[in-house]
Amino acid sequence: MVTAQSPEMDAFRKQIEGELATMKANYESHIQQLESRISTLENDNARLQRQAKAAPAPAPSSSEIASLQRRVSELELTTEEHSATTGTTSRQTAANADAIKNIELKLEADATETRDIYRDEGFPFDVRKFYDLPQPFEFHGYLRSGFGMNGEGGKMEAFQAPGAGAKFRLGNEADTYGELTLVHNWLRLDDPTASPFVRTTATLSYSTGENFSFDSLNNQAQGNDFALRQAYVEAGNVLQSAPDFRFWVGQRYYQRHDIHLDDFYYLDMSGYGGGVEDVPIGKFAKLSLAWLGGSVDHYVTHNGDVAKQNIDLRLSDIKAPFGKVTLWFDWASTKGGEVRNVFNPDGSPLRIESSAGWAVGLIHRTEDEKLLGGYNEFSVQYGQGAAYNFASTLDFSGPDLGDAHRFRVTDNFVIQPSPHFAVQAVGIYEDTDFGGPNSRNRWASLGARPVYFFNDRFSIALEAGVDWTKTDSLGTDGHLWKITLAPQISRGGKYFSRPVLRAFVTYAAWSDGFKGHVGGDAYENTTSGLSYGLQAEAWW
């Protein structure tokens, strides 16, 4: 995330430093002149006293004394003026620097793909460590890539329980994935509080199945893809009476919350729309309000492509015991009708139900580094109807959408009680009914990844986890457990220190009821599997 300083800002800073140095030199020169003149007056006074004792002598003329007094007064006045000028300039410079840093903190608070990754020293991460001055251009990104084999001599595949919303990821990612984010800032460098600041963000993602040395992103048949993930503009300091308000419009990752251990976004309202953020509600909380949505292009009715819209309301930074609370509310609606481009298996028209729904959630996060050098984050959510899936778009649309509902509770923590040891642990329970007969799915997950750091370069990670699912539509009921050992080379001695290079060996086993649903072709007739390989992971 470190970027080069702006040449304009560097010139501005050097100009201020030069002016301060000149003022300081003038100030010191006038002080020396004043001290010299006072010394002269003291010597003259002592000489006159000696002469008076030795012999009568004429007293110094009143005009000479008056002239000296005027000179002293002029020097004192000049000194005071320069001192005042120096103080004013210093205060303005300090005010500008503080304003720039505050703006940067607001801009960067939710701008990256994985928010947890910058928690080396607490959350929100301290952007001032990376940005001493505002930058007109920023480049951020994420990537993971490597190669692995299964125990049968073929290409590795990930082990994931059928019906589970995520998988434990260490040594269990059989793809190359990355994101590239380009950011441009418009910001007055001389006085950042004098005009609005504007920020544009565009994020592209790429993914491949690691099939060829030249993996064309157009080869979607083998899992390759190239996508636009973000394209939006945000502006702050628009209202001078309320400079903290931030307005945005476009496509964006919207205040997502994830668990890094299994790459699970338990609240992800990313989509298209616009809104306002960071509206202070006194000292109680900050309010964010957004209109978000998307469409399901493969269903077309007389209304056009089936679309879903959401009103997302959040109150964040609410003080609570041991930390802060975020309250979330979503109202969603979608309009149905008779589908024109897809039909039921018997050839009859397929009809989609119009649905409105709502969802609520609570997230409690402890103060960072107060829990053995880390944090704990707990969430509970419930949604029904069109809002059941805690997302801005529909993951399915059918005649029973109005009856769909979901309940989810998660808890995860990251602690680092010593420089040599850190661990993240997670617990998840989710109960979903998609509406209609035989549509219930239950999922429970429990796991942890302890890491031992030999120093700030070498570490070893051990990840173990178990998932239980019961899926009515598949007729499956069972569990899958997985364990991975991974020696690592990393830059830094923290749990989220990246980049990292790792080797891994993974073993998984699952219930008889999952046979044929886990491990791909290599393990379709068994209930256990092995994989091994190498992986690199980085974010910036």
C-alpha cells in the first residue's frame, strides 16, 4: 500500500520548511541584535557610573537615551511580529496536515478487498503508517496462486461439504484468484478543508483453474473468468456544515464483513446503487443509508429482467461493553411475473412470485488488541422473503421466494498473546429455508488456525476444522473434517502478515452420506482424500 509522495505536495512542504527556516534565522538575528544592544547599554551605564565617582561628568543627553529606548522598542516589536508570524504559519501547517490525515482515514476505512488483512496493529488499520501525504493515484490488490496434486496423482481439488456456505481455506484453494484496484483522488494539497475531496475506484478480478501456462481468461469452460467488481465515485466535505458526510454512487463492495479463516462474507450487500455514509447521530452512532440492487438476467418477464432493490440502513460505532456494536436493517423487494425465456420441465410457463422482505443484524466487535493482542467479532442475523440471503441481489428466484427465511450466528476471534504465537478460531451456525417443499438447509462449522512464528520470516500454521450439513434437496446429512499443515515464509510476525509463501499438505475425511459429493472424480467412491502443494498469497 505504500506509494510515492506527490511531487506537488513535496514542493509545498519544502516551501513551508524554507519559509520557517528563514523566519527562524531572522528571529535569531534580531534576538542577537537586541542582546548586543542591551549589553552595550549596560556597559555604557557602568562606565558613566565609574566616571561619576571619579569626577563630575555631564549626564548623557536625554536625546541619546530616548534614541536608545526607541531602538530597543523597535527591536522588541520586530521580534514579536516575527514570533507571531512563525506561530501562525506553524499552526496552519499543522492544521493542514491533520486535515489531510483525517480525510485519508475516512477514504481508506472500507476501501479494500479484505478488511481484516490490515489488522496488524488494530482495526481500523492506521492509514497514517502508509500515507504521510495524500496521493493522487493508488494501486491496491490481492492475489493467491500456486499448484497442488491429489493423493491419486491428479490435480488437487478443494474439500467442501455439500450445502456448506464456505470451506476452511488453508491448503484447500485449487485456483488462482486476484483483484487489481485503481484509485484516483482529487484533493487540494494546500488546504484540504477548502473544497470537497473526490475519490474514484475501479476493481477488476481474475480467476483461473490453473490449467495452462497461458491461462486465457476467456476460457470460461475451464473456470477462467475476468470481471468488474467495483466502479464507483465517492465524495466528502461536500456540505461545509457537515464535512463528515460521504456520498457515493456506482458499483462497490459495500461495508462487507468477513471471516478470513474460511473466506466467508457473512454480510455482503455489495452491488449497484448509491448512498451516504458517516452521518453523525450526536455522540451515539454513525448512520449510513444506501439504495442497492442488481438483476437476474436469465429470467425475463413483461417487466424486463427480474431485479431486486434494497434499502440498507446501518448504525455503527455504538459504544457497548468491551467494544462497539453495529445495527443493520435491510428492506428488499422484487417484482415477479410470467417468465418469457424459461419454462417448466413440462413446457408450461414458469411464474416468479413478487416478494418483499426484511432482514436485521447485530455485530459486536471488541476493542482491538484488548483481547490478548487481538479482537473478537460476534454476529447474529435473520432475514425473510426477498431479503433472506443478506445480499443485494437474488441467488435464486422462484414461486416460493416469499416463504424463504434464514437465521445465522457467527463468532470469530484473532488473538496474538506473544510474538511467537497467534490463532484465529471460528464458529458458524446457519439455518435456511428456501421456500417450498424439501428446501431446508442447515450448516454448522467449527475450526481454528494456530500459527507459530520462529521469527519475523519463518512460521508454521496448522488449520483444523469440521463442517456439518443437512440438505433436504440433496438428501445428504453428515460431516466433513479437514486438517492442513503449512510451513511458511512471510514478511512480518503477525497473523495477517503478507505476502506469504507456503507449502502445504491437507487431509480430509467425510461421512458416507457425502460420498460422490466431495473431492471430485479422484475421490468420488471414497470418504477421505489427500492433497499437497505450494501457494503464494499477498495483498497490498
